[in-house]
Amino acid sequence: MPEPRVSPAGDGAVAATGAGGAMDLATSEGAARERGPEGPPVPRGTAPGDAGPGGGGPVGRPRGLWADAWRDLRRDPVFVVSALVIVFLVVIAVRPSLIAGGNPLSCDLGRAQEGARPGHPFGFTAQGCDVYTRTVYGARTSVVVGVLASLGVALIGSVLGGLAGFFGGFWDAALSRVTDIFFGIPVVLGGLVLLSVVTSSTVWPVIGFMVLLTWPQLSRIARGSVLSVKQNDFVQAARALGASSTRLLLRHILPNAVAPVIVVATIALSTFIALEATLSYLGVGLKPPAVSWGIDISNASPYIRNSPHMLLWPAGALAVTVLAFIMLGDVVRDALDPKLR
Amino acid sequence: MGRYVTRRLLQMIPVFVGTTLLIFLMVHVMGDPVAGLCGERQCDPATEARLRQEFGLDQPVWRQYLTYMGNVFSGDFGTAFNGQRVIDLMATAFPVTLRLTLVAVVLEIVIGITLGVVTGLRRGRPVDTSVLLLTLMAVSVPIFVTGLLAQLLLGVEWRLVPPAVSAAAPLDELIVPGLVLASVSLAYVTRLTRTSVAENARADYVRTAVAKGLPRHRVITRHLLRNSLIPVVTFIGTDVGALMGGAIVTERIFNIHGVGFQLYQGILRQNTQTVVGFVTVLVIVFLLANLLVDVVYAVLDPRIRHA
Amino acid sequence: MALLEVTGLHVEFRTRDGTVPAVSGVSYRVDAGETLAVLGESGSGKSVTAQAVMGILDSPPGRITAGRVLFRGQDLLTLKEERRRRIRGAEMAMIFQDALSALNPVLTVGAQLGEMFTVHRGMSRKAARAEAVRLMDRVGIPAAKDRAGDYPHQFSGGMRQRIMIAMALALEPALIIADEPTTALDVTVQAQVMDLLAELRRELAMGLVLITHDLGVVADVADRIVVMYAGRIVESAPVRDIYRRPAHPYTEGLLESVPRVDRKGRELYAIKGLPPNPRRIPPGCAFHPRCPRAREVCRTEVPPQFEVAPERTSACFFWRETPGGTGAPDGTEMRGGTEMPGGTETPGGTRAPGGTEEGDG
């Protein structure tokens, strides 16, 4: 999801713009997701299922929720496939040399644009670098940027959003206004402006910018989640029994409110990966000698007609990676959505 | 209704100020505006000092912001790097991007809603599954890749459309770029419509409509769709602003000289006036689109109107 | 000829975890001008039966696997959808439980009422609108003319249910199916709405199928009652007989568990156990795990419908041991001050519903 509004990309995970709309998407889509023909097993009106035990409250006990989710997930082929892809990506991000022996930065201009040949299954780039090696090493950048940006956003967003939701009042109102302001700035645009002055070739400025511009989305999710958990009787009961705010937050609210944040952060991860590639493509994200799919796609685009392989391999890797994280987020959301159980 | 709109307008003012201030600050961080003004050459100190004073750059940032906003509201957006007035750049750039956005939104509405309704009513059937797969692909392939591939296949290999859009950017040349620009949103409109239709199809009032003996097409168009499209309209509305701001990548691929192109140039050349001016207008467009969404929302859903 | 005759209806739901039977061989009939109450807990299949009759069953997952639904002599289940559609709303109509969700939130009530006339009668919008106002007036909505332009959420619960009733009565159908029409309402409003429904039914001489779990409602308006349990009919009888002398242990239990003034201070009777999960309906008589009269045969064999008396059946092997079977009057206390919630009359009392006072055998 390259364009500035990261909004729809991550199922509204990181809605750069469409506050309401994208958020609705994130929540409502989950509600009626691919349950397909199995549908709800109960006819409306009368519910034969009513009789059955385990109707389940809106928010289950944390352990039950997670255990149920895990049981569902293990049996879901989409989860298994996307999880395997992600594990593979993480492994080659940590040790790319496991499957790629070469050096991504060693290039031989004499072999520029050459196609596939033994030992070099993906061919060569315009600078004569090995496309296979570069594609493998590119995973590291994407995974690092995606994971760190998601963690950062989740941490900052949920702390600020959670506290605002829990305590309400002035800080809550202030946070809402700040969130509105950030929603007004298209993310790619902000990236262009902020990153155009950066000369560093590390991933840190890119991650920093992503966290800076997208934490409000996560804070909104966290705030909403805390607000809805706060309404629950068990929280009121704990409060009535004299539990301190800290205890309420950590022991009663946190375990129940954290699920939506995790789901949205997972989906946002795919958004960040696509965003990094987009910014690198525009020339303001990572800069050589960093190895990034976005840089490679950008470099390959002038030659797309004669040597499409230079573009297709990193683009394919990027698409598969983004898809894996989107699907993971999707199935995790379905599994954690108490409305569906 | 009038009060509702007024209230929304008032709520927008702090957001507008905050967003433009934030952009202003970001651009301020971006670099020295004077350096950009002299083009590639180094300014001589005397000129630089004169320029600084002329642009009020010796003032504190908040004064600069106020001055700038004052100018903006009197129609003065400043001067671009090549001496052109920013407002003139806008006059050529915005119509182009507006057309591109229009094409994208129309495609979103026509294709996205149609696919969404069809799949929403046929959940689990082959057509549903294949459309879902398509939307997943559209979402996971970044737009710059989609754009490059579309350009390669449709423009270069099969010669169905010109690979680059001409300067006038007529509507027919914008169809493929518009489709590329819309592709991700299109997938989302499809999925959102599908979910919404499928959910509402089980709603009690739809069952009532069937029990009233209404023909199927009437049940769908008058009862089911009207309710199902409320969230979709919201999404598309907020997406208008996002698409306009987001056209940078698409415009770059297809060489369209619209807002994204000018912004990109402005950023490359570190021209503060261009960047802040364009972004300010984009923010206004975004906020107006949101207002429009709120109004449409209220029209579609009487529960909001009377709240 | 009966107005509506349901014979051997079977409905099942196909779910991910297998097929769930919702209705297993239900038969009942309603004559013109008669009120039949279908009594049962949620999950007993009473609403599903009604949806199958109306032809608004969700399918999938619901599916009618056997049975006939004769309406004025023709089998609705074999009709083409277009023919059925023309019958729906015009000749048979349905009133739903929760009017707030059953009315379309984004259309004015005037439009929703008028739609009946434009679609079925081909009236102009203006004429349909006038009809809508007339209907609203008739069901007792004050300032009907002004309120026709309002949306459902702007009405109170009772008023919304009146609109629901107006919609069902719009084309003066021969049969009305009311699915828990007063359950979602406050107790005071319940009586008003029920009175309105009964009054209009009498005026228009319609057949009424009243689906409910509320014994009090039934006592006042019904002519006959069928009691459903786990997708089957367990007892079917004229209303007075069933209150005086239930012929099935489940009905007995239901009656016993109604709070009564004359038993004040005593512990309230409750049927032991829970209604069965439709996925695991007990073999034999579905009620046997909860039945005080259950014996060995109840665990293995499904009881057929025994004819207790003319117009009376019971699906209990041991119906002869029930008050309805022994023929012994169960004593005046049973009939006496049975104070039903929402009801104003004792069930065994003299006020027969619908004015169809017939000789008390």
C-alpha cells in the first residue's frame, strides 16, 4: 500500500486519512468476514443455539480468549501458510547467508541486465549485481522496518491511547484533537517532506518517521478498546472493591483490551513494509548502499521493457511479504474477535 | 441540518490550524527556504539577508505561520523556485489531479460497489472467492508496482493506451492511471461493500421487506443497499482527499503534471512556498471532503441527523 | 377448508458442525377467524415454523426437508417464488418481535407503509401515502398525518409495534402470523398492543397465529394452543382445556411455574434442567430428561400424537396419568386465581377470546 493514505492498506490499520471510514472497515469487516456459507449456525429470531452452553459474554476471560483463538488458528490453513511465510522471512532476515552466499553489494558492470543463468537464478541488475542475492537481503530491511515501526507505534499508541481512554477528561480530549490533526496529513507526503533532508542510509529515520506520523491511529484503537473494556461489570466490580487505578489498568483492563491493538499492529506491519518500499522508490526512504526492494524496483523501472526480471523478482517478494502479513492480521483478528464466537 | 453542518465546520477549524501548522513546522525542519530560492547557485549574503527579511524569515516561526496563513487567505501562496507564482502552478496542477481523482473515484464507485454487491449476495460461491482473491492481490501489490506493470503491459507491450499521459491530460488518457491510483481503494470498497451487504442481508428489516411481499430487486435496491452503502459512502468520501494527496506515485509513473508532480518538484528543490501551499490546499480539500461525508451520512442515516 | 394447514413440516439448518434439526414434523391448522397460539421456549422451533410458512426462512442455512403448507387449499411449498411473493404481505402477513430492528431505519414509516400499496396494489405514491396515514390513524397513532414523515427511531416502542401491526394489516390479509408481538414491550404497553391486535383481528375476521412464550398473553386471546418443545408439538388443545387439564408433563410444568397469588409464599415450581441443545436433542421423547413422569420407554421411543379428546392431542406415552388424561378436574384452585402476568382474566374464566364462546363441553 504505497500511496500516501496508508489508510485502506492495512484494513484501516493505519488510516492516514479516513479516520472513521477506515476504522469502520477494520472493525466491521471482521464482523462478517469469510464465514461463508457456514454462516451463523443459528436461524434468526429463534436461536436453537441459544440453548447450548457457552454463549459467551462480549469479552471472555483473557486466557479463554487466547486459548480459543490459538485453537482456531492452528486449524486455519491461511494462518499456517502466512505464518510459515513469515517465519521464513524472519529467518532469512536474520541470516540471509543461509540461502544466499553472495554479497549483495558486489556487482560486476560487465554482467549488467543479464538474465538468469546457473548460480544466478534471478539474473543481474542494471549495475550487474545479483538479483537473487539482493532480493534475499532486501527481506532484512523490510522485516526490520515493519517490525520495529509496528512495535514503536503499538507501544506509543497504546500507552497514550490507553491512558487517555482510562482517565478521560482533558488529556483524552487533547489526544483526540491531536489525532484529528495527524489524520489530515497524507503519510507519503509527510514522508517526502520529512525524509527528503535525511542523508543517513540506515533504517532509523524511516522507522522514526513512520512512528511519528502513524501512532495516532493505534492510539485511537487502544483508546476505544480500553473504553469498551472499562464499561464491563468486572471492571466496575473491581473498582468497587477498591482496586487501585494501576491495578485496574494492568490486571483487569490490559489483558482484555490488548487484542485489537495486536491485530491492528499486525496489519499495520504490512502497511509499513509497503510504505518503506514506496518511499525508497520515490528516493526518500532508504538510500544506497542500503539494500531494499523499493530501491531495486526504482532502479529497475527504466529498464522494465527489456529486462523485466530486474523488477519482477523484488516486486514479487514485496507483494508476497505484504500479503503474508495482511492475511496473518486478518485471521488473527477473526480468531480474536469475540463477536464471532 | 444547518446546525449540524455549522457544528462540523466549527470543529474543523482547530484541526485545520493544527494540520497546517504541523506541515509548516515539518517544512521548516526540511531545510533553508532561502537556499532553494536562489536555485542551484549559492546566494550572496546580502541577497540572502534581504530575502530573509522580505519573507519574514527573521521572525519567530509562529509569526511566520500567521503571516503565511494571512497571505494564503488573501490568495497569495508565494513564489515557486522558477519564479512562477505558486497559485499559477496550482491553477494548472489541480485541474489535472482533480480529473485523475474523479476517474479514480468513479471507478471505485462503479466497479467496487458492483463487485461488492454481487459478492455480498453470493457469499461463498466461486464468483465471491475469485473476487476476494483479486482484492487481496490488489491490496498486497504496492501501487508503484501495479502502475509500472500496467504501464509496461497496456502501454508498452500491447499499446492499448499511451504509456505516458500528455500535458493536457484528457479524461480518456487518465483511465489507466486512475485505475492504478484507485486499485487499493477499489479493493477496499469491494470488501467493505461485500461485508456490509452480507451483514445487512441478515438484518431484521430486510426480512420484513421480504415478508411484505416486495420483489427481490426492490428489497435489494430500496432496503438492503440504502443501508449497506452508508459505511461505503463514508469510506469513499474520506478517500477523495487521500487520493488527491496520494497521486504522487501515480503521477510520477505516468508523467502526469498534476499536484503530485509539482509537490515532488517542490520537495526536491526544497521550495517551501510550493510545498506548504499545495499541502495546505490538500488539507482543505481533505477537510471539505470529510464535511461532505458527514452531510451525506446525515442524509442517508436519519438516526444521525436527529441525534 | 382450513385457512392454513401445516402438515408434517421438517426444517433443518446446515451448519459447519453438521445438520441441526429445528422443526421435526410439526402439523397444525388455523381456520378463518381463529386464533391459534404457538407456545414454546426459544429454540423450540416455533418461529422457524412460522418463517417456513411465510417463506422467509434463511436458506441457506435453513432448509425445508419435508411437509406441506396448505394455504386456502394450495401448497405454498410447491408454488413458484413469484406467486408466493404476491401472497406474502397481501394474503398473509407477519408481525415481528422487535419493531425497532424490523422496520427499516432509513425510511420514513409512511414510506414503509405506503410501499405495501404501491407494490401490491399499484397505487400512486400519493394515494399510498394517504392510505398509510389512514392505517396509522387506525392503529391509534396520534397526529398520524404529521408523523408519517418520521423515522422508526423517533417513535416509542409501543408506537413502533403499532406501526408494525398497521403494516401487517395494510392489505387486510386473511392470515396474520405474530411472532412474539409484545415480548419487547413494557408490561403496560403489552396489554394495549395485544388488545389492539385482538380487536383488529376480530374486526377483519382474520386468522391469527400467535407465537409466544407468555402464557398470560395466550389465555386472553387464543382459541386453541399448540405447545412446542424441541422442534415438535407436544400438546394441542382448546385454550380452556389446556389451562384446566394439561395433558402433557411439559405443559403441566409450564403452568406450574407461573407465579400465582393463591400460592404466594410457596416455592415457585421450576422445570428441572435446561431446554435441550438442538444439536443434541435427547433420543426418544426429547423432554424425558426433565420429565417427572418419564419411564424407560421415553428414552428410546418418540411418542406419537395421542388423541386425548376430540380436537386434543398429546405426545406423551403416559398422558392418561396427566390431569388431561385422568379426566379428573384438578380442583378449583387450579382454575381459580391463576393470575397471569399481563393478563386480566383467569384462563378458565368466562371471557372467551374472539367472542367465539362455544359450549364448555
